[in-house]
Amino acid sequence: MNHMPLKRREFLAAGGVSLTLPMLERFATAADAASPPMRAVFVCVPNGVNMWEWHPATTGEDYELTPPLRNLAELRRRFTVFSGLQHTTGGGHGELGVWLTANANYTAGKGAVTRSSISIDQHIAESVGKQTRWSSMVVGGSGGRRTISFDRQGEPVLADNDLAAIFAELVGVANRDRLPRRASVLDFVAAQAKSLRQELGKGDERKLDEYFDSVRAVEKRVQADIAWQAAAKADVMDEARLKLQADPYKPLDYAAYMDTMFELIYLALRTDSTRVVSFATTESEGVGPLKNLPCGSWHNVGHSTGDEPPDQKVKEYAILSEYDAWWTARLAKFLDRLQSTREGGHDMLNRTAVLYGSGMSWPASHRSHNLPLLLAGGEGLKFVHGRHLAFNGQKKAVPQEKNYLTGPKLGPESVMMSDLLRTISEQMGVDAKGFGESRRTLHEVMS
Amino acid sequence: MARRHTLGFLCVALLAVDPASAQQQHESAYADTVVPFLKRHCVACHGPDKQESDVRFDGPMPDLVDRDQAERWLTAKQLIAQGQMPPEGRPRPTADELTNVLAWIDDAAGRAATVTRGGIGRRALRRLTPREYVNAALDTLGMSFPHFAVDLSSRLAQDTGADGFSNDSNLQTTQPLLLRRSLDLAEQLVDVALPDAEDSAPVSYKIDLREYAAAFQGKLTNPNPALKLDIPGARDGEKATLKLTGRWIAPGKGRGRLAAARLDSERGVVLQPNPRLIDLPAECLILEMPRVADRGVLRIRATAGGNVPAGEASPVLRVSITREKVAVPVAEMVVTASADEPVEHVLEVPLALVSADWKGIRRDGHLSVQIDNAAALSYPTPRENGDHRKEHELPLPPRNELILTSLAVEVVGSPSRSPDLLASATAGQTDRDRARESLEVMLARAFRRPVRDSEMAAYLGLYDAERARGGPFLAAYKLAVVAALISPPMFYLVEPKDVQQRPLTAWEIASRLSFLAWGTCPDEELRAHAADGSLLREDELRRQLNRLLDDPRSYEFCRDFVRQWLRLDTVIHLQPRTFTRPTIDDKEDLSFYETAIRRDLADEPPRFFQEMLRRNGPIEAFVDADFVVVNDRLARFYGMEGVSGHHFRTVPAPAERRGGLLTQAGCIAAASHGRERAEILRGVYLVERILGIDIPTPPGNVQPLDVQLNNDKKLRQLTPRMHVEAHSSVNTCAVCHQRIDPLGFVWDQYDMFGQMRRGKDGTLIAAATKGSLPDKTPFADMDEFRRLLIEPTATMPRFTDAFQRRLYAYVLGRSLDHGDEKHLRSMALATGRTAVGLRDLLAAMVLSEPFRNK
């Protein structure tokens, strides 16, 4: 593979615009800033995992890396793996609507997500997002309403899945000269919407308000683009990593699509375009690109295990393991990318908390206790890593224990996934007391 | 049946009565009939002393606009109607009592529905769907690119779930992502329509391919020949390079098929189908051009004809933009001209709208255009039994040939169908007057109505501001056009409110009609009828509807409605092969065929719908038709002979394909989700899509049927029927599944792609098609099932009723509610109970009150 970075001039030519060089000198990246920003990334890989393998058997620092986690061996000191965290309601295949919202009353729809409550990424973005071009980056492999992000009103935030368009917006240079005009267009249509509003009935007004809010949001983005001087530094771009034409519906393209999306997330963080990212890698159940993974339909295989003991479903569990490792390999690549980029006195991972996991544990019975979750990076946010932490007395599932499918009885002392979400938010500097089902912060992961 | 309500005597025409007195009547009816009923039958348990289930019926008159109230009262209505309330042991209400109370609840619910949605017509401001938006924007700008292979609407975020129609204003939202992408698209479109003064000399290359052929004839046998020819530019002299590439590896050395392209100095370059777009295509022409800007229009003029052996598909001329490992197909056109009489084919591609890899055409300005023959097989050739030769050793049957005689490739400033978007400059006219004149035409088209003075002033103000900032005329005008394209009157179907509900204006009706029938804004004739108000007359509205439906553009409506209704888009991405036997070219030809047949499968039901519209076929024919609408590939798929050519046409149906939609492979495939064992999924599909019954989402942890089968050895020993029956009886989901599961058997004779299930020897496998409808009416097979769907019932045949609801929701652009019941009924009456023609039904819907009123 040719990893030759793109030269600055080529990059500019690529942008299709001839800027004079003096202007370029103002380009800088977040890396140059004295105190790098804090960031949070949420990556959801739905449909559960091979639960016989995922969680380590012992807790503490000396736990043995399980097969799917071996891909992360090099990063062992940089992440914490959790056992025993849960949502009260998993939502089954509505897991995307619950994962970051912890909405116990969520009703799953058919395929796309339905209304939920605000998700933690948007909660963080409401405060942190003001400082960047994009308040948050919401992306997904299937896109649209296959999202894990929900706004304050509980409306799903559509996930973007158009690689080329995301890249174009990220680079932003191509249309730099027309930004001021864009701003005046948006300002103009906002005024038009306002005068139209008086003519409409109540229901229509609400709809028009959506339009109005959207115009304002895009306007903000344009203003941020205008003010944004730190365009992507040329050596940030790595051509070989960007397969912008990859089509997730083509099995052969699937890995390239996911890797490119991770790379775009990296670039967005690297250029400080945003500090909050949510990535719904694929859909839960569904008929989308999910089945294009190398081994066929992951969802069906998950069901096929019947959550039975491992020796009963050897073939099925082997396939699940393959999936789990396929995804952790992608995660490892992403984390490594962050780790090998310097900023301030540290690497980027130091200031980036990455929550990775599924909204489901046992794939056949769709359990939502003992969720497979790991938190990587963010030591600069006071997270302390290199351990396996188990909560609520959770033990690793063993076939001899008959009741491995049963979640613990939840008492007032129970620790929830909400507590972890809240902790991430608060370490980002955004108060999240009582978020979802949270009752306390997860101090265990900070000491 | 869940949705069929007995309406009693609700046919009180709400509009005919003065609203105030209607309200009075409604109130007195409550006091006179409902209150006594409640006192006698309900309040004992649901009143001041006891509140069973937390429900009370002793309050003041309820307002069903309140959601909770509505739910309580409609639940009560259902329980009373079913005789579950009052509970056993309590005195039964008399028939008179019942009728009056139920009718009152219906009336209240209907009124509430009208109030909630702010009028009898539409509930909320309806946004254009992504497809409509692209169509309308292109029309407003006066552009069309009929052979452009890029679906621009896919760049706009889709915000609806899998279940509703994308035009359902209740489900639509508008989000920043959508607006952002719409703005991007609007800017790009305007750049294409109104190019800045030519920034570089136009590029133009003309190649006589007969000369090319003469120059290289006889050199194709070499391995990797360098068939490169420099082509001088017609205008600026810069050279481009034309090369014919292909796999001419010595036989036996390579794997897979070899190139069969020929050079013919009499006729030109002869290309056989190329199943592989990138990574060693079998054969194609590549023109490498120097330094082309990434804007303007790429125009290909190719003189081409085809040789088509019997049973083969027509050649397809495909143009792609390529670079290294990326190739983006940008235009496609079927070539039907014969080799002896080649004709000129013109394909236009707006370069700015090609989402080619950013580094592809942009990095160094070079542009490579690949031209090949993209015809897929019309039917794969199976491998002989016992033939174990390697794939490349198998002789391939003769394929069609695309013969290219000459080729002209140009990059020009603006599209050939030049838009009248800019008034031509006249002497003595100021720039501002020219902008005003142009804006008047453009804004009226974008807004689908005359422009108001205040709007005109605002847009001119936008223009002025840009000029004041020093912007040139064109830039300032383009700014106003972009603003118009994303402004609310373009983005939405705006229908301002009035104090009272009101009839729509002629302009508003024109928009509704045009977006319904063509998925785009009104054309000139429709605008004329809106302008003189004649569209408000029933006869003119009917005439215009018919005119629009007669136009081929109405296929947009057929496609959009049918593909969503029957979820046909899922068929495109189904994984398993349709052709299960080994073929002589599994590696390339077959996978190319599989892509093509999926597209055809998804196209058949809309084409069938189009034919039904054309002939005003009775609704019943959707499940009972003696014809099919197929093309060559589908005909072969169905085992029919004698259909050649890529276009869809009507032919008599073979015996196993007389069920209309029910025997169309696309529907069966969409219902089967690519699973061999799909009885339950098929049942759900039939219940929801064909019988129109909403069923709740199943709990999250239910195992798919084929998975259950895999898991449980005992289950595997059962027949499919026994297994499904076990499922619907033991499972806790029996309540729903007893209604769903027995339906799926009706397709037992058809496999997951809708082909007949056959044994190895080709005979039909005995199917067990016995099942029952959700209301337990049994059927023996497909024929009986179809008869049950269309036999007369007390109200309407089952299918007709369901179909009418689906279509009406689409026509109105919102989900139906209680207030629509009477219109559905009156439509049924207006069109007559039996043998309603599709076109008549559509006309009745368009003429109905909700369509013509706010």
C-alpha cells in the first residue's frame, strides 16, 4: 500500500480553487494549540457479541485479553473494559434508540428509530459544540434514521452516510470563496420563512419552525466555516485511507467504507471541526448493508446461537467471534491513528474518550444486561485505564451457570450504563446529573 | 378487521351545515343521548365511586382533539361495539341506544381529526420528497439529463422510516442535514444551468472509428497490444489519447472470459458486453483527455448500432468517468438501432454533478472517459451436467455487439437544452431590469404560482445587495436563483390557512396534482389552467388529470407509489442468486445478470400499475389479471418465450402468473427477504401490504423462522406447515400470529425469488397452499385466496378496501385518520361498488373534498 501523504499543493488543486499562498500560512491544526481540546466519540456496533468470549474472566489490571480484545493488545494500557453495565430496557432491535439515551420507555419501530429522549452526545454537544465548526458529527453506515443521536426534543438526528459529501464539507476549501454568499442566501430565506409564518396554521407553523431551525443551524455552520482558519493541513490527508466511493451495499467495499468513515472521523477531530462524534456503524437487525460483512448475515447468526452453551453451537459462535474481531480490528486502527498523532505534549488519544460497544449482550435473546462496552483514551479527561472493571457483581458467563441469561435484580445501588455516559459527559465539562438512569458518577474508572 | 368501522349514520355532511349550528347539534346530541347512556351503563364502574382502569365517564362533554380523551373514547367505542362493554352480567344496551352512541363518538372523532390537522385536506405543511425536489429543481432551471446515470436524490438525506410513504407530511421532518445537502445541490445545479463566462476553450474531439479500426486491424491478437491513437483536439489542438483495451491474453493463460472486441474498417469498433467496469474490464474504449475543468457538460455523440442474436438483449452504451481504481458510470443508453443503420446517440453529463472521487477528475485536471457495452445477459446459460471443464475453457454463446462508427466527445459550457432562465440582454436595458425580468419567470416557476410584489422586491433586494458588494451581474442573479431553490415556497407545498377551512386555490390544486402525477412542478398548460382558474372546475380538473396520466412522465407516480407500497427497493439488495444452477460464466456474466434481473423484478409491479392506469383496469385486476407486463429478461425468468427487447410490454399471462401483483416475482421476493423459509415474513407482508392491516412490532427477541429451524432438531423434522402451526399456537405471540401465519402458505409454490419451486427433474414440487385469512376464512390455494380478496363483502372487497386506503394516503400526502372514513365511503359509492377502474378511482380521489380543500 502506498501511504504517501498528499502534498499541500496537490491538496489545494484537489479543492479546485487557487488560493494564494500567504493565506495558507494561517492554516493550522488543533495540534498547534497550547491546550488541546477534549473530545468524545461514541461508536455503536449493534446486534450483540459472542458473550462466551467478549468479557475477561478476571478483573483488575492483570486480566487476560479475550480473543476479540487481542486486536487491541498494543493499546492495552489505553482502555478499560467493563462488565455488568446495563440499561433497564435494551429495546431489543430498537437498541440504537436506547444506547446513548438510556430511555427506559423507548418503543422500537420497524427498521428506523422512533422518537426517544436526548442522547448523551447531543447533550454534550449542546455545550461543547459551540466551540467548533460543527457542534457534533453524526454519522452512520446506513444513514438517515439509523442513528444513535437524538436532540433535546427526542427527535432522531439524521445520520450522514455520504463519504464524499462529508469529506467535501470537511475540507471546505472548494467553496470557501462562496461562503459569504451562502450566508446571505440563508439569511434571506430565514427572513422569507418568517414572513410566511404569519400566513400558516398551527400545525404548519411547527413544520416551518423545523425549516427555520435548520436554516439557522446551517447558517451557524457557514459562519463557523468562514471563521475557521485551520483548514486541514495538507499532511493530515492520507489518500490511501480515503476510499470515498466505497459503497456499503457492495460486500467487497464494506471494509473500505467503514475504514474511510473512521478516517473521516479522525480528520474531523484532527482539524478540530468537531469534538463530539456519534457513529452508528450499522443497523440492528434490518436489511441494510449489515449483511455485507465477510461472513454473511451477522444478525441471523446471532439468533442461530440461541444463546446456548458454546459447545452446542460451535460453528455459529466461531462466526460471531470473527465478526467481533473484525470490528475490534477497525477500532484498533482508529485508536492507533489517534495514538500516533501528537498534539500539545501528548497524543490525540489522550484527550479523546472513545466509547465502543453494543446495545445488546446476548444476541439471540437480546439482553441488555452486562453490555459489551469499552472506553478508550481520554486520560487527559482523568480516565485511568488498563483494567477490567466489573459492576453489580457481574461474573463472566460460564455454561455451567444455568442463569447466565438473567440480568441482576436492579436495586438503588445498581450501576447503570447511564452512569458511564454521565461520567464521560461530566469529564467533558458538561453536567449530566441524573442523565437517563444515572444515580452516580463512575469514579472507579478515574482512579 | 381492524380498520373497517361501521359508521352508522355518520353521513352528516359537515360542510353543508353552518358550523355553529352543527356544533350545537353535536352538543345537544351529547346531552340527549350520550349522557343518559353513560349514566345507565358506565358510570357505576367508571364514575365518582369507582374508577375501573382509571377511567371515568361522568365528566363534561369530551373534546377528542385531546389525544388521551380520543384514545379513551375510541377504545370505549370499540369495546361497546364488540359487546365487551358493559361487561357480562350487566344489562345489555338496546340496538337504538348503541347506534346513537357509537355514531356520536364517530362524529366527535371525525370533527377532532379535522380540527387537529387544521382543515379537511392536509394535516401539515408537506415538504417535497428528495425525488420531487430534484425533479422540481431541474424543471425550474429548465434542464434535463435523461441518460444521466447518477441518482441526485440519493444525496439528500432520507428521513422517513421503512413503513410510511416519503410524501407523508405527518412523518416528514426537516433537518439541517437535509437543508445543507439541498443547498449544495442547488448551488451545483445553478452552476450547471448558468455557467460563468467560459473559463477555458471548449474541449472537443471527433474520432472516426472506422479509421481507427483500419489503423489497428489485425493487431488484436497480441497480448496487451498498445492500441493507442492520438486524437488532435478539434479546436485548441491539444491531443487526447484513444485506446482500446481488453483481455487478449493467449487462451488458456488467463482465467475468465477473453475480449471479443473486433476492429472493422467498414463499420468501426465492435464491442461485446463488458461485465466488469473496473479492474481489468473485458473490453472497452478509453479516451484520455488533457486538462478539463470539473464543470460544464460532457457531451458524447456516438454513432452506433447493434447486432443482436436471437434471445440476446440489446447492447447498452455506457459512459463512465475513470481514474485508477475508481470508475463512476455517468450515462447509459440502450441501443436499438441495427448495425446496418447506425444512428447518433447523444448523452449529456453535467460534470459538476458527478460525485466522482474528488481526486479523480479534479487533482490534475485530466479526465478519462470509458465507453463500453453494458448489456447484461437476458438469460444465463447453464452448464451441462457433468461438464467439469474450467470456466475459461467453456465456449461462450454469441453475444450482442455494439458497433461504434464514430465518436465525438466534447466538454461544453452549458447543456444543449438551454434554459430560458436568463432574459436575453436588450439594448438600453439596465442590468437590474434584466434581473427583474428573469426573476419574474424563474420565481413563478419555482413557487408554482404568480410572484407577489413583496417577494419580487425581496429577491431584487438580494440581487442589489450582492451588486453593492461588487459582485458581477451573473453572480448576483445566480444568488437569487439559489435562494429561490431553497426557499420555503419551493421546499414545501405551501397552502396558507384561513379562518375557516377553505377550498384550495387553482394554483394550489395545480401543484398538488402535478406533484402527484409527475412528481414535479406544473407544466405550462397546467399553469395556464391555474392562471385562469378553470382548474377549479371539475371537468377541467378531470381533463388535466387525464392529460398528466396519459403522459409518460406519469411513470414517476407509478414508480414512487408502487415501489414504496410494496417495498420493492429491498429486492435490489437481496443477496442470494436467483439463478441457482451453475452457469458457463458464474464469475462475471452471472453476477452482472443478477444485478440486472433485480432491477427488472423491482420494475415489474410499477410497470403493471402503469398499464392498469392506461387501460383504466378494475382494481380487482391487481390480484386477478390475465396479462403480465414484462421485458425480455423477465419473460425468460418466468420461462416465457417470444419476448425480445428491453422495454416492458403487455403479454398474456401464463397459468401460474395470473394473480397480478400476487404472482409477480418482485412482490414475492420483497416478501421473502431472501430467505428460503419465509412463511411468516410472507404472512406479515400480505397482512400489511395487501390486506392493509396494521400489526404491532413484534417483541425484540423473537427468532426468525429459519433460525428457529436451524436451532431445533425437533422442529426440523416437522413439515413447514406443522412448524408454523406450532409457532402460531405455542408462541406467546399467538394473538397476532394466528392471523398472520396461515396467510404465508399461499406462496408455497413459489421460491424466495418468486420462481416456481421445482425438483431436480424440473417437475413442480407439490405445494401445501392451504391457509386462512386473518378473519379465519379458509382458502385452498392461490386461486381461492385471490377470489376471497376480491369477492363482495358488506362494504367493499378486502383488497379493494386496503388498496384504496393506501392509494388515498399517498394521494393526500398524509396518513389517513378517522375524518377520512366518510370520503372513502362516498368514493366507493361514487365509483360504483364493483369493477372500479384505477383511473376512475384516482379521479374520484382527486375530486374528493380532502384533495381540493385545505
